[in-house]
Amino acid sequence: MRAPDTILPLCVEALRFAAGGVEILHGVSFTLEAGPPTVVIGPNGAGKSVLLRLLHGLLPPGGGAVRWATAPDRSAPRQAMVFQRPVLLRRSVMANVAYPLALAGIGPRERARRAEEALDLVGLSALADRPARRLSGGEQQRLALARAAALGPEVLFLDEPCASLDPSATRAVEEIVAALARRGTKIVMTTHDIGQARRLAGDVIFLHRGRVVERAPAARFFVAPETPEAAAFLQGELVW
Amino acid sequence: MGDLHAASTAALGLILAADPAVMGIVGLSLQVSLTAVLLAALVGLPLGALLAVTRFPGRQSVIVALNALMGLPPVVAGLLIYLLLSRSGPLGPLGLLFTPSAMVIAQAVLIAPILAALTRETLSGLWEEYAEQLRSFGAGPLRAVPTLLWDGRFALLTVLLAGFGRASAEVGAVMIVGGNIEGFTRVMTTAIALETSKGDLPLALALGLVLMGIVLAVNVLAQVLRSAASRWAG
């Protein structure tokens, strides 16, 4: 289904960003390869959301570069993003999933097929005709995931997708994220929930005060962090 | 007081009997104002949506001008259209002056800025909410216009109703360009003005009651739409 060429690896080089005179990212560099989910963790205010928006292309870098292996093509989105608080259109559940597909130039029949498949994936098929804004918080986030997944992105950015959800809704979202990762979608997710990072991460980027302090495979990071900041964060100390 | 009582009774009689003269006037009023709203909406809604999503030098001035035009006195709108349509005016050869078409044009000119300004105000909030998400989908401001118009549909219906209320209640513009010709360009407001000055209070009152009934119905409709909208907006 996917074209043989790939947009990965993504090379991030000395990426900087400032807003209102305040430097938020101070030269962040790393490479993202295909594979299991990369989880960006760090305390609130570390610059996680800004980093994701820069990678997704919503913010222009203040310095440095975000380099995909192949040039991004807006007509066929290869990467998508789900926000902490998803913005659902004032339309039905089904129409919400179909909307970005229509923008991507996908014909009505293929659109319906993909939308149904995506709703099935997140378990919202039964609510397809309901007004999207009347769904519960967890259902709304699952719909946002379906909307992004329907595009068949190679890379999916998730910005604190469970930050405002209760445990059972969080679990449902995590299951969907894991299922997408198994299907080969590269997940790049921010969270400040260490437990969630443990459950989902293949590798971890620990961001602290606008810098990548540590980058390691999850198995090593959670057992033996190399930096005192990461160790303190994992022990639940208040780092900032 | 006796006059008022007698006039009211006669007015009710005219309405209940569906007096042909009254019905003709009411029918033309509705036809003119509804057509005017439709025409004004074709221009005002996209224009307002465009102003909500685009940023360009001079945008603030356009918005101020639009807001000022919301208060355009109907007689001035009527005068401008009169000058355009009069025999020596640039559009004189069309022969539209003193026809219902001229009244439609005058009312459309009067309410298009109102629809545009209210649309911009309504959709600005929606755009603020949607902008980042739509950009994430790859939709720029221009592509967002139809999206916002559709997603703001309930609020925009109340905008249209506001425009219709303004159109059906104004008297100055249609009086000037329509000429209040009986059976041809006489609408409720111009008839009320004329019949009152002639002293035919029952007819004036009957039309006034119908006009108020229409305004009331429009507001009930707006209220119903607002609650429908909140059901969807969640």
C-alpha cells in the first residue's frame, strides 16, 4: 500500500526555537529511525510539545533543521499528528475521519473504506453517525487517532494523547497506539507519565530544559539511566 | 382610545379574512427581503469567512469599514442605488428603477456588509479553534473557508436571520428605489408609512401586526437553531 520510498530516517540537527524572546529549545539533535515507538519524556515545560510541532511542520525552526529522507509532499501526507486536546469538526464521527482524506485528494469510495477501517480500529464504528463533539473525552481522543490513522501516515506524532483522560480511556488509547506501532507506523509520542512511557516506548528521548539530556533504548533507560537528571525524573523527584 | 380599539379590531379582521391587498403586500415583502438576503449571503458569507482567516496589510481598516457599513442608513443605501439605477445613472438603461428588482438590490447592498461583519465575527472564533488542526491536515486559510462556513452553519443561520430581520424592517431604501407603487412595489413598511399618513389606521395596524409576527417568528427560529447548534457543538 505504501510507496517504496520512505520519509525516514528523520534527522534533527541543532534545532532551536524561541517564542517571545524565551528560548525553548537550545539546539536539539537526534535521528529517528523506523521501528518501535520513540517516546519523548521530560517534565512539564521541557519543550516536548514545541519539539513535536517543529517536527510536524506546524512551527518554523528558529535555527537548525528538520530533515526528512524525502521531501514532504503535502498532497499525500506521510506524517500526521494528534494533539493533546483534539479539535473535532462540528460534524459526524464518520465525517471527521473522512475530512482529511478528502483534503488529501482521496476519492469518495476509498475514503469511506478507509474511514470505516479506521473507526473499526479504534472501536467507534457503532458511533459513526453521532455528532463528534458529543463524544466523551476518551472517545474524542480515539476519534482523533482514527482520523490520523486513516491517512496511513508513516510517522504519527502524538502530543500527550492521554493527558486529560481517565485510566480506562488511557488504556484504550495505549492499545490503539500499540496496534498502530505493530502495523508499522512510526510513533513519536510525548508524555510526562513515566508508566505510559515504560509501557509503550521502544526508545526514549529525555528532554530537559530544552535539551536532549539522554537518548537510549527503553530497556536501558528505565533500568540504568546515565544522567543524574533522568535518574531523578524516573525516581519521581521534582525536576524542572 | 376608541380609535385604537376600532382600528385594532378592523386590523385583525383584515388579517383573519386574508384580505387580498394585505396578502399581496406581505407576499411581496417576503419575496423582496428573502431574495435580498440570498444575494447578500452569496457575497457576504464568503467575504466574512475570508476576512476571518486571512491576514493582510489593511485588514483592520477593511474590518472597521465593514463594521461602519453595518450602520449604513437605509435611506442612504436607497439614494445610492437610486443614483445608479435612475435614467441618467450608469445602470439606467436596465430600466430597473421602481421595480421589485431595484428593491432587492437596495436591500442586498444594505445587508451584505452586516452579513459579512457578523460572519467574520462568528467564524474568527471558530478559526482560532480550528487553525492548528486544519494546518496539520494540510489545509491553508483558503481551503478553510468552506470548512468554516459549513462547521459554523448553525451560527451562520442566525446571522442570516439577523440580515432578514434588518431587510424586512427597513423602509427608507425600498421607498426610494421602489416608489411604493400599489400592487407593484408596495411592501409592508412602505404601506404602513403611507396608510398612517393617510389615516387608514386599520390597514397600517394590520400590516404592523403581521410584520411583528414575522420578526417574532424569526427570533423563535433563531432560538431553536441556537439550541440545535449547542447539541452539535457539545
